[in-house]
Amino acid sequence: MKEAGLKLLSFPPESPPLSIISAAKIAGIDLPIQTSSSASSPTLSFSNGLKLHGNYVILRYIGRLAPIPNFYGDNAFHAAQIDEWLEYTPTISCGSEFENACGYMEVYLEKRTFFVSHYFSIADIAIWSGLAGTGQRWESIRKSNKYPNLVRWYNSISAEYSNPLMEVTALYVGKKGLGKPVAAKSKEVKNVTGDSSDKAKAGSRSSSEIDLPDAEMGKVRLRFAPEPSGFLHIGHAKAALLNQYFAQRYHGEVILRFDDTNPTKESNEFVENLIKDVETLGIKYQKITYTSDYFSKLMALAEKLIKEGKAYVDDTPREQMQKERMDGIESKCRSNSVEENLKLWKEMIAGSERGLQCCLRGKLDMQDPNKSLRDPVYYRCNPVPHHRIGSKYKIYPTYDFACPFVDAEEGITHALRSSEYHDRNAQYHRIQEDMGMRKVHIYEFSRLNMVYTLLSKRKLLWFVQNGKVDGWDDPRFPTVQGIVRRGLKIEALIQFILEQGASKNLNLMEWDKLWTLNKKIIDPVCPRHTAVIEERRLLLTLTNGPDKPFVRIIPRHKKYDGAGEKATTYTKRIWLDYADAECISVNEEVTLMDWGNAIVKEIIKDQDGNITQLVGVLHLEGSVKTTKLKLTWLAETNELVNLSLVEFDYLITKKKLEEGEDFLDALNPCTKKEIAAIGDSNMHNLKQGEILQLERKGYYRCDVPFTRPSKPVVLFAIPDGRQQSVMK
């Protein structure tokens, strides 16, 4: 029998089937969705008129349909085990049984990576969805670490399938748990295609319950419009993710548009990297457009406004023009005739010497208290070739002129802008009105400001051009590429931004919160390795240690099998950190991690009192519970790896620069510190971008993997949310 096409998944608005939607997203199955107040349970309709009813019936169907190996078991027994867990899952959402269920699963997962066999299945999705669906109740347990095995499993699933799961929870899960995807006050069924004539007034419980004005389900069109004059930074990321959030919430779409109106600052390199950054963030854009696609239309419109007396050419020097705008003084050119304006406009188009002295201004209101309405500049001359279209034009529209036109022309329903543009909203709509264009709704959100951080592209460019950083992807930079290179997982950034929501309140955010979120994601899954600081490292000789070195294969992460295994070598002489040796007393019993206890019998020092060597005996029958010191160590072998551990600090020394304060006066003189170390032999196999924990030292990201013994493996330190400045 030929498989019928999926037509529609419908469900009650107050009970979204999180597991079905998540499974479909992960499997890449296109599943149109509709909420229906008349539905009592999820229903999957097919193009041939057949239907399936019930949460787990549909989930099993998705499991069989998905192109994922063993998604519904690789044999009858495993499929039956999956069924058992599907039957157990409703227990999670029973209030009184929630803690008992968590306790049961905690014990079950002690030595397991997945719920059934050794692979990810719909059983994992069902239980993950059940926990996520309880909202704040589960989040409180995650933070308490009351059930470490369950939290470790949950975090590993969240990390592996971060984009689809984050997308689903952003739409359907709030602090109180599962909620309606559309608002309760909307009485009619709102479907994906927007067939209903009623307007849908937002509905997800996340992002602070904020709605877009006059938004219709299925008809919302948004745009993310960066200027290609730098890399995407964390502030832009907020704008991009909010556009995606609202597009998903209203079943609409996002356009990625490059606002390429200033050839002096822009380049194809920036375009390519912005596309890369947007895709790193998981933004699903419908298409890419460029403001330069509309240059001919914008020029024609500018000429039309000149002929209508709504724009004029002005040759007032720039500084004088700025002063006149501030003082509300009309330009001497404001009363020029249409003929004179058109003549000068042609000079501007030609890029002549006379034209280069001029700009085109809108004739709005020079006495308006809102200074953005005081005859803003629409066009300027610029002889620099454009990165896309070369030297075709000598004049370019300003953002203020181009944006209102292109938004309306592309059918944008809502333009999301940060509140710093608030005073220009009136200008935006006045220009649309003068153009005779459709009015586009503006929705404001607060700009994301971070402590000790510059987000101005002009200021960031200064650091690049003056060699203060290694490029736009430097780990000290707030760019997406920079913070990812430092070790931030994108899912942590998404969670950080979505937790703030689309609030209009201005906030100065701490980096600690973001890095704390990141730690919760990486700690349950990242492998553990060992390093000893090169400077003053010393040997502990174990007199009863093994005469011949031997190797044991142990887990890279004791609670996460997915991290793999590593080989640990045991020898009679082992390397210790000097700082650890200073803490040891004669005859003290210490624990050598991943080996057992030892008693230090002798501490040998030089004439200056510096420790040069330790002598001790293994005491493997000793209890690790009784020792004060738990020490990391490395075997004395020629297989150890040279490491460079790199720590970073903020680029400026002030939490927040005040208005008019020069950032050059607040430069941090020391922002990078490199520490030589040696690491275990398994670190030969680290891959670029791999995140690991050096036991008792912290989390790191591998920036430069092993190539040859003379060149160290470079590891970047990842903040964990507790660290203060590392440079003193």
C-alpha cells in the first residue's frame, strides 16, 4: 500500500502534543499544524481521508515513518520496551507522581545513555517532552541537581537536538508548563495557512506573553536586516531570534535582507559571514534579499518626491546642516524650485564635482519637536564602488529613506526595531505616507546591552584595525563567531535571549548568567581530561608503584557513555602541579584521581625552600572519603601532549560607558593570558571545536588541535559563570 500524504495534525489548544511535534521536527517531517477547540485529542489527517487518533498512536506512526535508524526499535523486543515507556510517560504529568517518576527514572538511567538499548528513540522524545511540558517544576529540579542521571540524560538530548527542541518549547511551553499556541481569547480555529478571517492575538506562554499588533495567523512576514559592515554580534542575535520567534509563533516567515546602502563600509566578506552567523543561530529564513535590489525603484521614487515638492537638493555643508537641524533653522535651499532641484539631482546622479557637494533631503517639518522629522537626508553621493553592483551608481539612499520603502515593497507586516530607534518611528511612517506606501507596523524591543562590552561596529572595527584582537571571530569579541569560538553553545545563547523575551525594558545584562546556562549544557556531556601546569611541575615517586607502566581504558565522562573512552597510563613516577604539592604535608594521605590513595612520605626542597620532588607509597586500600586532597596527575611518559591554555578578559574596564565617554580611556591593558601545560596522551585526538573539562581546572574549547609535538594544542578557557576577571 502506498503511504498517503500527511495533511494536518490537529489538537486542542490547551494540550499541544509536544512529543509528536518534537519527533516530527527532529525527523525532518513536514507536519502542518492546526489547533481546534472541538478536538478532544490529537488527530493526524491524511490526504486520502484516513485519520489516526491519540498521542502515542501518532507518535508510533512518526517513529516508523522517520528516516532515523531504530527510531521505533530495531527489533520486536526493543519496540515493546519503547511501548512500555510510552505507557509510563503520562505518570510524569501526574502532580502527585512526578517526584516518584523522577526517582524511578534516576535509578534506571544510572548506567544508561538512552531509555531503550543504545540508541535514541521515540521513548526518549516522549519522556523528554513529558518533563519539558511541566515547565518550571522540571526546571527547578534541573537546577537543584537532585536527580543527576536524569538531568544528565535530559541535557544530552537537549544539546544533541537543540534547534528543533528549542523551537518547539519556545512556542508551546511556559513557566506553568504546556500552554496554548494561540491566545485563549481567540475563539475561532486559527490554522497554518491563515484561512480564518479572525486575527490571532499571540499565544505562546513564553517571551513574556507579548503580542504583535494586528497579527494574523499565517500572514505575518518579518525581516532581519543587518548592514554588511561587520560580523553578527550578540545584540543582532537578539533581533534575529526574536524575528524567528514571532514568525514561528504566528506561522509566518522571515526574510534575510542585507541593508547594503553604504559601499564605504560594506563587503562580500561581511555578507558571507553574516549568512554563516544567521545559519549558526538556526534562523530559518524564507529568502535573501538586498536593499541594492531596489536602487532603481528608490531613485525613481526620489525623483517623484522632488517633482511633488516633498524633497529638495541641499548643498549646505554637513556640520552647518546638523546645527540648523538641531536649532530648527530651514536651509537656504528649502525654497529652491522643482526645476533647480531636478538639475542638481542630475548632477548628483552623475557624481560630478557640483553633485558631490549636494545631498537630497525630505521636506518634512523643520519645527517638529521630534528632530528626526526635521528634513532628514534621503540620498548622498558616494563614488566608492559597491560590493555587489560595482560603479553603476554614484548616489546611495540612506537607511532612513530605503528601509520604509523596502519594508512595504517586500510585504513586511511587522518591522522589529530596538527601542533606540523610537524617535525615528514617526519619521519611518511619515516617509511611507509621502511615498504612498502601505503602513508597516513597528514593534520595539529593548536593545541587548552586556557589561564590559562594546557593541558598536565602529568601535569593534577599531580593535580589528589596530591589532588589539585577532579578527572579528576573536574570543574576546561579542560577535557570534567570537563567543562560539570561546566555547559558548548556541542553544545557551538562544535560551538566554528567549528568557528575556521581547520586553521593552532596558537592561544591562551580566555575562555570568549566559555562561551559567552554557555550563548546564556542556557539563553533563563534555569529556574529562587531565593537564598539569608546565611551570615548576614536579614528580611524585611511588616506591611501591608499578615497575612497568600499564594502561587502563576508562570513560571520558563517568556519567555519559556518549563521551567515549580514554586510555590512562599508570607509572611509578607521576607529574603533579606545583600548587598541589605546596598543599601536601609529610605523611599525609591523598587521593590520586582515577587511581586510589597514596601517602606522601617525603617532601624534598632546595636551598631556597622550593619543593623539587615528592616521595610516597600507594595505599590503594585507603578510603577516598577520608582524604582532604584529591589530586590530578599525569604519568611520566613521552606520550604527553604540549598544551597552551588561553584565558581571556573583557576588552574594557568599565561595566558601562556613560554618554559621551570615550572607550579608548577604558581599554583593558591585559586581555589575554597563555599558560603552558602538559596534557594526557588522549588529547592527541581532540578535534577543533571540541569542548572538554580539564579536571579541577575548568572547561575548555579546542581551538588548535594536535599537528606535531613541537606545536602545542591550544585550548581556550570557557567561563563557567562564577569567574571574575582573570587578568590582574
